[in-house]
Amino acid sequence: MPLGPKSHVGDLLVIGGAEDKLGRRTVLKEFVARAGGSEARIAVIPTASSLGEEITDVYAALFTRLGAAEVYGVRPESRAESSDPELVAELDRATGIFMTGGNQLKLSTVIAGTPFGQAILDARSRGVTIAGTSAGASIQSSHMVAFGPGGSTPKQRMTQVAAGLGLVENCVIDQHFAQRNRYGRLLMIVSQSPQLLGIGVDEDTAAIISHTGDTQVMRVAGRGSVTVMDGTQMVSNAHEAKEHRPILASGVLLHVLPAGAEFDLTTRVLLPERSPVDAAEADDLASANRDLRKMARDIAAGDIGPQALRRRIARRSRGAVQ
């Protein structure tokens, strides 16, 4: 039975690659749960991968073991296939879409700006959860890192940018971030286009983006961190730096966000940390508040004296200990 329509925009999981497939599988569990859990129907898009059907089989086995009801592959290999109505229609029944790693430039040239790419955008608008790892992470942004070497220093012509799907607007996403030292190439892009928010996602880590009204909030899950570079107030010489020379980048606002951190992508600010509340403590707190309100009413009504109040508190304290 198909799931009923969702009333909210679907979540995004931007995964930095090399997600744990054998241990806790924190990131993959999060995806399956958000895609519908035991009712999830997941379409795997392996277009970026150089592997054959085995890549789909791997994720099918993983998602099925994590409780998904159905997992199937949808693999356009050309823009003509991405315009095939029958292939595009395969996404209509999905509650979750997962794009594998591989060559993000291939993924972009095959599906971006096609009916298949539009079907992914439409799926999110009706509540489908969209996830992608490595190449499948990069393509979710409006501007996508096409290729380029690692390194910590931003240099002119260090990398090139291509158009992504635009699931996350006004940003550029990079993956395998800390593990492959991709700080420099992301900072180069932000230096050249300060209006773009740079997001670098570590391996076995997900930036989970939820849409509420006009606000997009990113929460971090997994083993590593998500690095955010905000160049709104930066000073740069990117417009005059010579070929392959270091670029001046001053005043960049840097956020390094570990698991549990939340960041407002709309206002570009860190959100306050949520303090976990133990269920038993919450019940005790609620009971204490009820007692205080009752005592306040009694005192206000003038029907209780100090001695009676002390006796009542003592009785309740003994009852709590028992």
C-alpha cells in the first residue's frame, strides 16, 4: 500500500562518503527511518558509479536489512534516458531516493536539467526523503564541485564548478572533506563567489537538512563534522590573483559542527544546543510544578498556615522517597 501524501517538504541527507555499512550504520539508519521505515520504498540511483549492478545490490541488501519494504535501482546513463517518461516514472512510487558515489560530473551531465532531475526535485516537494553520498552529496547543491585536487591553501584555478540539482540553494557542497583535505578548494569557490555558503562534509557523516516554512535547518549526524564557510563579509583578491597563485581570503566566518549541532542555513547562524531531558526527570519536574501551583492557590485562598504547609511538604517528601 502506498504511503499517504506528506504535508511537508522532504528531508535531505548530504553524506560525505564512506558511510559505515557494517557497524552502527548511523547515517544509513537515519535515512531509512526518514524514508518511511518499514514502509519505505527506496529508489537507488547509481549513475555516478563506475560499478555495475553490484552497487545497487549492496545498497539494496543494506536498506532491506535496516527494514525498508522495497529497494530498486533506477539508472539513467544518458540525457536521452533521463528524458524517458517510463524511467522518470520509476521515481513516482519512491518514499526515499538515494544517489550513490562515483563521478559527480557524470551525474550532473546525465541528470541535471532533465525530466529525471526535475522528478527528484518534485519528489522532495511531495515529502520524499532525498539522500546522496559522495558524488550524490555534491550534486544536491546549486553549485557543484566538478573536480580538483586537495590542499589547505585556496589557489586560483584549483577547482571548477558545475551546476547541481539545486536541492540546497545558494551553496556549494564538498565531500570526503577532512579526510582528503579539501579545505582549499572549497575556500577558493567561496572566495570567488562569497554569496555561496560552503559546506564540507566528512566521511561517515551526514548533514540532515529539514525545511520548515521559509527556513532550512541543518543537523549533523555521524562520526565526523560538517564545516561551514560563510564569506558574506570576507575580503578577497580572487578577481586579480594570478593563475595557480594563493588567494587572499580574510574575514571568512568558519563553523565546524560535530554530531548533534544545528545550523540555520537561511540566517546562517548556529542554533542553541538542545539539552536532552531524562523522561523520569521530566515527570518529577512536572509533578513538582503541579504541587507548587496547588500550594500557591492554597496560600492565596488563606486556608493554609505555615505549620500545615511544612507538614504537607514533609508528607510529600516521604512519599517521594518511598
